Amino acid sequence: MKRIISKEEIPTNMTDEEAADFWATHTMSSELLESSMAEDDLPHRHGRTKTISIRLEHDLLQRIQEVAAQKHMGYQTLMKQFLIERVYEEEKLVR
């Protein structure tokens, strides 16, 4: 998995399929992820989290947990990172 350390490394105007292929082989560095969350164009975080329930197929959850273990992080943290990255990409497409 290639770690992205600057925004310039992220292609722009990707189709959904291209974005899925790209993010399947790339991940944002923690620093880039944190800096992207601090940008003025992103919604302000209130510091509180909300607990939600989501149903996942057992196989998918197991795969996520395995990837998280390889990255030495919790699976829920990894899932939040995936969601943040994907929402960021969708927001860029809308603008």
C-alpha cells in the first residue's frame, strides 16, 4: 500500500471506478489526513463523536480487521479513516 504524503499525489477528476482502484492501493499519511480535516473548506468538527450501528458481512469485517492489524491500528479507526478519505473525495467532485 503506497502512503500518500501530499495532496499533489492524489489524482483529480477520477471516475468512481478510478477512485476505487486508486484508494485500493493507496492510503493517506496520518499527517495528511489530519491536515485535510483542519482545512477551512471542511465542516467544523465539534469534538464529539456519535455512536452508530452498522451491519457488515462477517467476511468484510474480518478483512477490515486484518488490514487494521497489518497497519497496527484499531479496525474502527481504520474504518473512520476510510470514510473520511472517501467523503473528502466525494466533496471534491461536487465542488
